[in-house]
Amino acid sequence: MHIAAIQKTTLLDYPGKLACTVFLPGCNLRCPFCHNAGLVLPEQLRQERKEITQEELLEFLSRRKGKLDGVCISGGEPTLYDDLPELIRAVRKMGFLVKLDTNGTNPQMLEALMDERLLDYVAMDIKNSPERYRETCGGVDVLEQVQKSAALLMAGNVEYEFRTTVAGPLHTVESVARIGHWLRGAKQYYLQAFVDSGNLVGQGIFPLTETEIQALRQAVLADIPNTRIRGIQ
């Protein structure tokens, strides 16, 4: 298991819980608005600081028992790792809740984790409407896999949310409305405001205004009434 970094405390990543976030490097997508280029691009991964071992992570968690509620496993894309279930089992054995952040491109891994009841919460990225999915993923065609993962979550018994980072020129009222049609009836959906970290995977991306993001929310409310906005103060 490769572990790039640990955020020791977060009140934001796991709704309603005090948690830490574990970042696993590497991703199979190249979304231009991704602000974690250091975790995604191979040339930058090689320049990152020394990785943390699983043993070091578990040692850290042993000192946080009774202080943290849960562990968020993020990336990159965590489901690329075949030994992800082993890591989660070890974390749960210590008494922590587990939240998984995923792009939904590995429905087989997601289903296995759900079947074994290893997950307490899943946050799955929805990159764009089906018609613009490939474009928004940097030219990678993963729509079929993502659709399977979304269906698994909507039919399953694990708490979940869908979320879309919205940025120009990729996200429009029309494309977000189509996301609503696709995910009609989803429990929770978040539109996340894009913020330029200065180290993006791609180019030509820009933030939307608060007015524009509010218009996106209005476009999806009929299909997903529990749609909220993140990242606007």
C-alpha cells in the first residue's frame, strides 16, 4: 500500500465526524480542474516526499483512539489498490469509521467493499453529464463503470453522497440538469466550487461565480431536491 500523506485532523471531510484523511497516490483520470496534481501525475509523484508505510499509519491511528471518530481514505483514486480492503479491515479493527472518496471507476472493488460491510460512508465524484463525461475526465472513457458504481450506491445500504466540482467552461446549466436526470432521487448531491490551487492537472479552467453556481443548483433541484453547494462563503 502506497500512502502519500495524512491530514491529521479534519472537520470537513467526513460529515458530522472528527476524522483524519489518508491520501493514496495515483489516479486513472486526468480531470483538468483537479487540484491534486502532485497526487495524480507520475512526474510529480516521483518528486513527492517519502511515502508513509501502512505500519506508520496504523501506529498513528493507535495514538488517536478515542480522539478521532473516523478515517477518510482519499486520493488520487484509492480503488486502484488491490490491497485497499486489507487496509480498511485494519482501520476498522481499531474501532474507526471509514469513509471512502472515489471517482467510481472501479465498481467491482466498490461492490466488494460494500458486500463486506467495510464502508460507513462513500463520497463519489460525478464529473459531468454522460454526454460530457469523457471530455471532463481528460479524454478517458469511464462512463459505463461510473454508472455502475452510482447504481450500486443508490441501491445499497451505505450512506453516500454524490458531488461535482463545477468549473468553466465544462459545467453549464444544461450539463448539470442532465446529471440530475441521471441521478434522480439520489440521497445527497453537492456542487463544489472549483478553486485554482495553482497546481492543476490541466489548463483553461476557471471558477464560476456564485450566481452561476446557484443557477446550476436550480437546474438540478427538481430531480435531486437535497442538492447543496460547497465552497462558497
